[in-house]
Amino acid sequence: MGAGGTGVVVNSTSGANGTNSVFSTITSIGGGKGAPIGDTGSGNGATGGSGGGGGAWGAGTTSGGAGTALAVNVDDSSIEISTDALRVKAAGVTNAMLAGSIANAKLVNDSVTLGSTEVDLGATAASIAGLTSLEATSITGSFKGDGSEITGIASTLNVSGESGTGVVALKTQTLNVAAGAGINTVASGQTVTISGEDATSSNKGIASFDSSDFSVVGGAVSLANDISITQDLVVGRNLTVVGTASFQNVEDLDVADRFIRMASGSNANGDGGIAIQQTGPTDAEAFGWDSGVSRWGVTGSFDASQNVMVPDAFMASVIEGAANDPTAAPAKYTKKGNIFVAANEDIYIYS
């Protein structure tokens, strides 16, 4: 710079040189001339840029002429003045100033390498060569096609049932949950629902129990105390009645057995017989065995619930004797009114 020149003046208005986000119009450049490097000197300026002193290489004295002061306006968002220094502010360069991108060529590392394939930043690769392994947590191996070469992944599923076992190839086979008698299976999405069918006369399934006939406690089913059967009942084996057996049938009672054993299970002598109810439970005409006198008899107005019979009359028995002596007959038959027919056909009536 020549001695007595003019300093740099920067204004914030537009001029012949145009408007810039960093500098506006530059009106003049001047300033004192400093001493050459290596000489000793002192520079001075009046109010503007001053002529600089010599460098550290030597000694010398040089005096610069007067200059003009710098008048600088900055936006303080991208450019700032700090200790009389004009500089770019930290984080002052925005993405918009870079037009939204930086060319890859201006970056030291402008790509990434996967295997032996280099992929530029911002670009995509249809295939990657030279990738020898792919690791993700515990899965390692070579992933090709359907991934059959990956190690550490189960390819089969072992299954077992109440009887028998099986194996499912997970890549090629489907696990089938089959239904059975009384059992339905429905698959939807990732859920298989297994349910029971209602039982019918021809299909096994889930049945409910009428609480009036059955009692269910802890899964155990038992008959209720009082049961009413409105249809026919066929008993395939013995029917044991502990208590009183009452038959209320509008038709005749058919018994296929040739003998009816009454007082079954008894181990002591007692009365017994048949009572035909008349006007009520305590009024019956009875034919029965009087164990007290060892004779069959009949009676009226009989109350069967008393289990004791006092006959009004007895049945006469006929004894055929092997001899002619009526006293030779068994004692239980030598009762009043019984008849003894001797071997010679004489007839005796006991009295």
C-alpha cells in the first residue's frame, strides 16, 4: 500500500459491486505502507489501517502514512467481529448457504465399503459382493436364497401326542392340528382354537348334567338323592332296592321269574305276604304267612307298614299220608282245619 492511502470501507447497502451476505459495497482500499519484512520500523496511521511494523527477521524503522478507518457492518449470525477481527461465526454456515448438499468429491470419506463393494454416500447398491458373513445376535452363517445355510436356526419341529411322535420340516411342511370325535379345531392368523362339540346320541362330545338328577362335585358325577325317570328304564343286571319299592302301574305287573322271594336278606323268622290296598295305605286285604303259628292266612283292614299280620282266617292244607295214621304228619300241618288223606284213602280233619 502507498503511504497516505485510504483504508477498506464496507457498507451494508448495495453498490456497484452488488450485495453479498459477507461484504457489501467496497468503496476504497488504502492505508500506509509498512516497512519491508526484515527491517526495523514503526508504522502509524491516523485513524485507518496503519502501516505495519517489520517482522521478526531484522530491525528497522519505517513510518506509514495516514489511512482511513474501516466501517464494517455484519449480520452476527454468520459473520462476527471478535477483538477487532472479522471471522465466520461458529456454526454460522447453514445448509441453505451450501445449497442443501456438499459434493462427495469435497469429502475426505465420500463412500462406505460393504464386503468388497463400495457404495457412494446417498447412493444405493442392488447387490453386495464379498460379504462372507452376516451376524445378528446369535445367528451366523451364509444367507443365500431361502437362508438354508444359516446355522443356529432350527429347521425341524419335533411333536408328540398321547401316542406316537412326528417331525415337521419348518421350511416345507405345515403342522396340522387335527380334530377328533367331539373336538373341533379352527385356525385364524396365528391362533388355533380347540373346542369341544356338544354331545348327541351319535356323536361324542360335551354333555351337561341336569342338577335335578345328577350332582357334580370336583369333577365326580353322582346321582341325585331323588331321581324321576319319565321314560323306560332297562336294567341290564341286578336291581337292588334299599328301602321301599313302590310300583304304581295302571297295567298288570309282569314278573318273568317263577318265584318271588320276599323278605330277601332276612336272617330271622317273620311275617310276610301280599296286601291289596283298598281305601288307603292302612286298609288292605292281605294274604300272608303268620310265622307265629306257621300258617298261611288272610285278613282285612291290614296295615302293611306294621310288618306283622294277625290272620282272620287260615288256609286249609291237604296232607297225603304215606300211612294210615294222621298223627304221623309233620307237626306244622297238624293244625285245625287241615285235612289228612290216609294211604287207604280215609280222610281226617284236624280239630
